[in-house]
Amino acid sequence: MRTSNGPGGRRRADASTIPAHGGVAHIGAHIIVYLNGDYLPIGEAVVSVEDRGFLFADAVYEAAPAYNGCCFLIERHLARLAWGLRTLRIEADVTPLGDVGDELMARNDLLDAEFSVYYMQVTRGAAPRTHAFPRAPVPPTVYAFAKELVRTTPARWERGFAAITVPDQRWARADIKTTGLLPNVLAQQAAVEAEVEDAIFIREGMVLEGTHNNVFAVIGGEVTTAPATNHILHGVTRAFALELCEELGIPAPERAFTVDELRGAEEIFFTGTTTEVRPTVELDGRPVGSGRPGEITRALSEAYRRAVAPG
């Protein structure tokens, strides 16, 4: 996303270019999706109005990045999806979804796409509306699609991104990747209205994560991120970034840290499926560190890009 200087010299997001959510390209009518065992055009995919995912957000989802048609860390994404289903007591086998991803990449001509995403969603299924689980077993609804993403260019990455802090109003099980994302939607809308790319959840003065990604701060030369509790999503890219820190010899403690520590950080960056490793150079209207992407963020981004490069 291109930025320009707004009032007071603040870095403003320009919504005419790459979308804030990592650059998701428009999903057109020609897209082939997967629904309950069938591959069909997206316009022909129909879900019951009694589906509990529609009525209650009684569902979990997963999104894996793909590079040249190959899903990255797909086994970890499927494992997290299976864990979420078990936690919500939804009976569904995620094993076939690995092959579904390969098929969707092929059917949607994404085998040569530099960057794309494979999205999977499983709901408890369709049943008459009542809060409790259906008394009689119903089949889950399994939906998946793949689409191309617009990857952040090196020039755009070098300019850095901006974020605001917002109160965390989510439920206490943010570790479950449920489709119930209304607090995330409202927080991201606040970011859009502030003309920045990201919003960071703060709970009782402590830093948690972004609306759709995990957040890291470089404090005293250490890469710091909130511990993997029930208050954050245990991000697959987050875990991989911590592994990269170990490989590069960068200290990376997982610990609770305050919003004041965040505001005084030398560097801030986000990680996520569509975010990859992305620098934040402005927080709540003030520069982060030097106001430019930092060296640790740069080293981790370069290591991540090497890891996902074809061949």
C-alpha cells in the first residue's frame, strides 16, 4: 500500500493500491471452490441458511500461504485446524484437505503464481436453530478456496507500515481460529478509518496481537512477543519466525510486555499468512525507532523469503 504524509507528517495509507490485509486479489466468478466433496464455480456454491457457521459462527478456519502453487507449512496449518475442531467438538477429518489444496491450485491456474492463499473452513453443519449442539449428528460443512495474493514489493516494504493500538474486546479463547471475528473486523475498520494498515490489541495494558496477524517488538536487542496463551492465536508464521530467530542467533523471549514497552521499541513487525514478515515504522502516529525498517526485521524477512523461495 502506498503511503503519503497526512496532517502533522503522519504516514497515511493509500487504499488505491495494495489492500491492508496483505494484498488479497479480488475473487472472481471464474474461481473454482471446494464444497462438501465437490469442485464447482464459486457462483454455484450454496450453503444452507441453517448452517451453524452462518447462524452462530460455529466454525473454524485455516489459511495457508502458497508459493508457486505449493502450500507452505501445510502440515502445521492442518494440525491447528484439527485441534480447533476437536476443541469445539466438531467431528471432521482434515486429512483430505491437503490434497484439496493441491487440486484447487491446479484448477485455478495458480501453479505459477508467486503468492497465493489456500483457505479452509469447517462448520458444525446445518440444523434447526438452537444454541446447543444438534441432538442428531449432522455432517459438517467443509468449504475451501484458493486465490492469488498481491505480495508486498521490496520498495513498498522499505517504506514500512503503520499501526494503531486498540482495546481487546474479543472473547477469552482467541487461540481457537473461529470464524467469529467481529471484534477483529471492528478493530481493523478502526485502522482503516485511521488510515493505517494494522491495529494491535491491548488487554489491561499488555500487548497481545494484531487483528489478523501476530506482533513482535525488538526491545533491548531482543525479539519479544506475547506468550502463546488463550489470549492470542498461536500463529504458524509466528512459530516459524521464532525458529528463524533461533537459527540467526537472535534472542527471542516469549513474555508478556506492556504497551509502553511497545511504544519504546526499537522495531515492531507483524507476521502472518498474508503478512509474511512486515515492518511497522509508525505506531499511534509516532515513529517506531528510527522510523525505518530495522535490521532485525530485515534479517528475519530475508530469511523468511529464502525459506519460501522455489527450489
